[in-house]
Amino acid sequence: MKKGLLFLVLAIAAGVASFYITRTHQQSAQKEVLLDSLPELAWLRVDLKLTDDQFAKASALHLAYRPTCVTMCRNITEAQTRLDTLARSARGMTPELEAAIQEAARVHAQCRTKMLEHLYQTAALLDDKQAARYLETMLPHALDSTSTTDGPKSCH
């Protein structure tokens, strides 16, 4: 009787473990498919009527730019957080506060430069009409100077 009960408990435990392992694997696979399908580029393909070749090249550029964008956004957040902290603790201008202001401005400029480079690379894949529409849509995001502690809108 004890062996039967032990076998039943082990079978149930194995079933529960299998369920969670399978579920975790499926959720992970769904996230990868979503990232690989690039839903954020769907408008590009539809609105600009890209060919398959243009879309493939634009997608490759987009994927290659993602790590740069993540790094830039992290750098902006860190610089802005440092500036906010120093500004709130200061009772006047200090060399450290001035340096933090300069660093935040430098990081924002670097981000804008990288993003503009990326946008112009993408536009170069398109015909003149498509490129004009793409830049008309995207440049306001890259040039948006409003920011929050999380960085410019272009990082979101």
C-alpha cells in the first residue's frame, strides 16, 4: 500500500513538473516569435508599401540597432538620475552639478546622433517617396527634446 501511495505521489509530482516546464518553454518561445516578427515595424511595411527585400533589410537594420538603443537609453537614464540627485542635494551651482549637466547633454546628443544615423541608414533602403514619408514620420521622434527621468521619448 505504501509503495502504491508513493508511486501515485511521484507520478503527480512528475505531471505537475512536466506541466510547468512545458508552459515555461511555450511562453519563452512565444516571446521569441514576437520579437522576431518585429510588430513595431508592421506600419513600415504597410504604410510605405515596402517590398519583401526592403522589409528584410529594414528589419535587419532595426535588429542591429536594438542593442545601441538599449545602451543609449540606459546611459540617458543614468546621466539624468545623477543630474537629478545632484540638483536636489545642492544649494547652489557646484562643479559636480555643472559636470552632470554637461554629461546629460552629451549623452542626449550622442543618442540623437546614433538614432539619426540609424534613421538615415533605413531611409537609404527606400525609394525617394518612401524615404520622405519615413523621415517625416520618424524625425520628430528622434529630435524630440522633451525628456523624463527615463530619457527622451525616442527611447520608448
